[in-house]
Amino acid sequence: MPAMQGGSRLKVTARHWHDLAERRLAYYIDLCRGGCWVHYCSQEQFALCMLDVIKAAKIFRDLAGRFWSLQPTRDDDLRPAA
């Protein structure tokens, strides 16, 4: 299998970081709903962390969106090179 082109590699990387940011956001939303965070930090600290998580998710969503809009998505592009 040939090595991936630079653009494809960046697209895969952006997709992975976007997925990671979205999973982190989902985790913090679960923490917020469950109330477990009160054992670990103050309300102000949790609010600041939540804002950072939301900001990171938005940044990676926008970044990944740029790569998705540049090229049509194919399953082959999303698989890392062997």
C-alpha cells in the first residue's frame, strides 16, 4: 500500500483529534450531569475546565471541517498507512 499523501495524512490527524476532543467533551458533560466533579474541584474550577473543553472541541471541529470540505471523504483516506 503506498504511503498517504500529505493532505490525506493531515485529514486523518485532524479527524482523530476532533474525535478525541468530542469524546472529552462528552466525558465532561457526563461529569456535569452526574455531579461527581464536586468531589474533585470547586464550581469555578469545573466551569473553567468545561469552557476549555468546549473551546477545544470547537477548534478541532472547525479544523477538521476545513479538511473535510477540501476533499471528498473516502474510507481509504481515513485508514492510516500500513
